[in-house]
Amino acid sequence: MDDKPAQAGSSGYLFVLILFALVFVLILPLVGMMYVDTMVTKREAKAQMEKVEKLRKQIEEERKNANPVFKPN
């Protein structure tokens, strides 16, 4: 009996399995790092927006106190 086709299919399956394992081992940490970086960037952007909003309100209050006739839109 000739078992070459069965061995070829088995070794091909093993090769694909090892390839998938390597891809997941390399890609999963990268995806995790990208997710964490995205969350950190989002938090920093939110903090900056809050700071800008606070400064904008402060400037509006200063203008209102300096010139009571002026009304911003």
C-alpha cells in the first residue's frame, strides 16, 4: 500500500496549523497594543477638549466682565 497522499495531506494540515499559530502569536499582541494605544489617545484627546472648553468659557467670562454690552453668540 502507498500512504504518500495521506501523509502529504497530514503534513499540509500540520503546516497550516503551525502557520495559523504563528500568525495569532504575532498578531494578537499587536492588536492588543493598538487597542491600548487607541484608548490612551482617546483619553488624552478628551482631556484636551475639556481643557479647551474650560479656557473658552474663561475667555468668554473675561470678555463679558470687561465689556458688559458684548454678548458672544
